[in-house]
Amino acid sequence: MASDKDYSSMNRPLSPRLSIYRWHAPMLASLAHRASGITLVLFIPVYLWLLHAMTGTPEDFAAARAWLHLPPGRIVLWLVGASLIYHFFNGIRFLCLDAGWGESREAMRLTARVAIGVGVAAAIVLGVALW
Ligand code: HEM
């Protein structure tokens, strides 16, 4: 393990600099987790509107149903569906990490790749199903 002295001799910046970060799977998985969490939160008002409309008058029901079949409705369903599936799987991964499982660098990279793969596969399957 490198000591503080070793790091200082490498002449590296001590504070984070985006320009020197190299992209790797755990970093992407973490960013995507935040993005999917925000997407899910933003969907709450739309979900409440849909719930209200679906349980309201027949006209409200028809309007909500029609919206879900239009491109904006389909795109929202696709985005939220893929976000939920990804967030769920990566959320389980994060909970395992919190419990101390899979903390080695290799395991972190492998599980991040699996979670991203599941998210991408979910996005493709949902995209095909909704279009
Ligand atoms: C489906 C089951 C879910 C699981 C297993 C799960 C798991 C998690 C975990 C473990 C975290 C903490 C991540 C960290 O340590 O940085 C988290 C963050 C978060 N979750 Fe979930 N979650 C789930 C569903 C949801 C839902 C339904 C929403 C929104 C309605 C949501 C919104 C968020 C947000 C906004 C964050 C904070 C993201 C951040 O600051 O990076 N999650 N989730």
C-alpha cells in the first residue's frame, strides 16, 4: 500500500480534477444510479396524475390512456421503466457494498458492469416492447 510520501512524490493533484479522471464502470454505475434516482423522483407527480386519471371519470381515464400511447407517454414509460430496473439492481449492489460484500476492486468492477448491462438490456427490451 502506498504511503502519503509515495503519493506526494508522484506529483499528483490532491483535490479531484475532472480532467484527469479515467472513466471506469463503478464510476459510471454510481452516476447512473443518481440519474435514475432523480428520474424516478421526477416521475412521482406524473404517476400521481396517472393514478388520479385512471381512477377518475371515464373521460379522464381515456385521456390518460391516450397520452400513454402517444410518443411523450411512451418515452416517459420507457425512461422510468429502464431507470427503475437499473436503480433496483444497482441499489441491491450498493446495499451489498454497504454490508461489506464485493468491496474488492475486481468485484466492484464486475458487479458494476453487470448492473450496467442489466440496465442497458432492460432499456432495449422495454424500447422494443413499447414501440
Ligand atoms: C426499487 C428498489 C430500490 C432500491 C433497492 C434502491 C436503493 C437505493 C440505494 C441503496 C441508494 C443509496 C445509493 C448511495 O449509497 O449513494 C439509493 C439512492 C436513491 N434512490 Fe433508490 N432504491 C430503490 C427505489 C427508488 C425509488 C422508487 C426512488 C424514487 C422514487 C429512488 C430514488 C433514489 C434517489 C433520489 C437516491 C439518491 C441518489 C443519489 O443521491 O445519488 N429509489 N437507492
